[in-house]
Amino acid sequence: MDNQRTKPANTHYDVIIIGAGASGLYCALTAGRRGRKVLVLDHANKVGKKILMSGGGRCNFTNYFVEPEHFISANQHFCKSALSRYPSWEFIGMVEQHKIAYHEREHGQLFCDDSAQDIVTMLLDECAAAGVQVRLNTQIEQVKVDENNENSKSARFQLLTCKKLSKKDIASEIKATQTNYSCESLVVATGGLSIPTMGASGLGYELAQQFGHTLASIDPSLVPFTFTDKTGELLRALAGISLPVIASNTRTSFKLPLLFTHRGLSGPAMLQLSNYWQTGEPIEINLLPDTDITALLLEHKQSHPKQLIRTVLAENTDNALPKKLLAALQTTFWEDIKDTELANIKDERLSALGATINGWQLKPSGTEGYRTAEVTRGGVTTDEVSSKTMQSKYQDGLYFIGEVLDVTGWLGGYNFQWAWASGFVCGEVV
């Protein structure tokens, strides 16, 4: 076997898409249906890795109720065009056409009955039917505008790629083969930095900056909060407990389940709130959102003066606090009066305690970071990209779709819907 690196082969396509994830595959099948010669390149060893792991392996592929307010961006209007032109019903129709069984969970979330693999298989089947080629284990070494063909749309971009070698290849001293590609339209669908074990990289951001684009601040999002010191110890002791709460900060609030973990706080309430959180900011948790605790305690002080605080909270709330949580809160907030009858506790103290339970103030030390973040907040600045086509305003033929853009959806299938919609509108024009 010849182990020496050979001269790069030259291959031309109408459209090259970097990234074989949700947005990249949808853009590819859309463009392929128009008769475009499409190639999808990815450095991973399989397509759609984040699709496969999403929704606990069942893929929350969209939502019945998709509105612009479900997305975060420096330009709140940017997502409107794509979402209106490709509503969730379009993707649901494809799912049904492929006879993929699905079900609705709370808040309009749609999941596969069986496996997220059904969605990946559907996308690959559609790509194959449209003549799309997909090449994996491919590293992008260089992307540039072909200076010799500046006036020719057919060969606007030049890409130099290199085969990603496996450990077996390296052990066999096989050299990586290079390939030169050219294309009229280049689509960046590389995603963000979240979950690096799935192959996430900053390539999309690097390419954007190469062509003069700026980036909105990039942060891990839809991510659990972490805590240190005594608060961290308290939360760790409650790991595994879940309850419905209202989680809020100065920007927004969500009435959803909270989960105590060994690292801090997770669950839908925390993940949603993380989309709107900045480092160093406090958060507030209403542990009993359907009960005014101050009013309850003061009322029982009059009607049942001999009762204890823990008795009132355990027996007279719409959603009683789990016993372990109630005990921990007692130790933290009213240990000195835990055995004192209500009649002997000042109204001011009961009011303060009620305010704490209905508005527990906490200051996260941080988040679990990109390791567990479901998405990356921020990205390529949308003011520099066409909202109708996803084309760069700085470089003809260059497009950005999906998570690499500064568009971040809520938990609940919204980020996938953005992937399908942005991929569709781009695929219609490349």
C-alpha cells in the first residue's frame, strides 16, 4: 500500500455543506430536490450525532407551537421569515410520510415513539433520493475564494480537505489523503460548541470571522446551574428530588419542573432560565408557586396557633414539599424556631419566611458548561446575514444556518425547528 500523501484530487459541486447535522442535512435534501449537485462534509464518523442523543434518544424534533418569542437573538426579528416559510407542520408532514410514530408531551413537544434514529434515517433517505453525497471523517483544512474565478459563480470557493485518520490508520502509518473541492455555494452548518464529545468544534465561527463576520457573545445554554460553598452542599444533599417551581430572573420566568443534582440545579425550569442568565446574576425560585406561604402561615397563626411551621407546610399546600426538602429548608431557614408554635412567632418572621419559600434567592457559581449544554447561545451576528436566504452580506455564495447563527431556541424542540427552517430557506436558493 502506498502510504505517501498523494496530490489532492479536484472535485466540483454546485453546493457544499459543512456539517452533517440537522440544519445541514435539511439544507442538503432541499437543494438536492432542486437538481443541485450537493456534497455534505463532516469530520465526525456518523451523521446527526446530536439528533441521536436528543430527547433521551427519542428526539424532540419540533413543537406544535412555534413563535418568534421562543427564540433568543440580538435581533429578535431575524428568525421570523424562515419560521413563517417553514412551519413545524411541514416537518411533521415529512415525519408522517415516512410513517414514523410520534407522540406529544407537555407544552406541544413532539417525540419519536421509538428512536431518534428514525429521524436520522428519514433525513438520509431523503438526501439519497435527492442525489446528495455525504462524506464523513473529513477535516476541513482550508477554505478560500478562488481568486482565479472571482467572476465565475461555478467555482467561487475552494476547499482543501483531509481524511480524518482512525487510530488503526495511524498505527498502520497511513498518511492522510487530501482532496480539493470547488463549489458555487458554500453553507456553514457546523453547529456550536455544546457537547464536545459529540464532535462540536469552533470551525463555523472561524470561517465566519475569516470572511469578516463578527460573533455575538458565545455561551453554553440550556444547561444546568452549579453552586459552591454551603448552598452547593445543601443542593447536593437533595440530589434526585424534583418538583414544579417558578424559576425567574429580572428578564423572564418559567413554571416548570426543577431537579436537584449532585452539581446543583437542573430540570426544564433551570435549562430554560439558563438561556436568559449571565454569569454573576442571581436567580429566584418559587418552591410552592400555587400557594402564598406568607398568607398561609399568618392565617394558621390565627386559626391553629399551636401548629408548627413544618406541619403547616406539609399539610396545607397545593403541592406539598418533599419531606427531605422540607427538612433541609427548616435546617437552613428556621432551625431556631422549628419547635416554636405559630402563636409565639412574630408576624414579621413568618412573612420573611414566606417570602423566602415563594422567592428563594440563589446565586449560581456558574453552569456545567459546554460539556452538558444542549445548545450554544450567541454565534454569527444576524445583522450580517440575510434573514430570507441565510446568505452572508459580506461574501456572495456563503451561507450560515442552524446553531452557528445567533439564534437560540427554548427547550422543547425549538432548536430543531430552527435547524429545519433555516436549512430549508437556504436550500431553496443555493
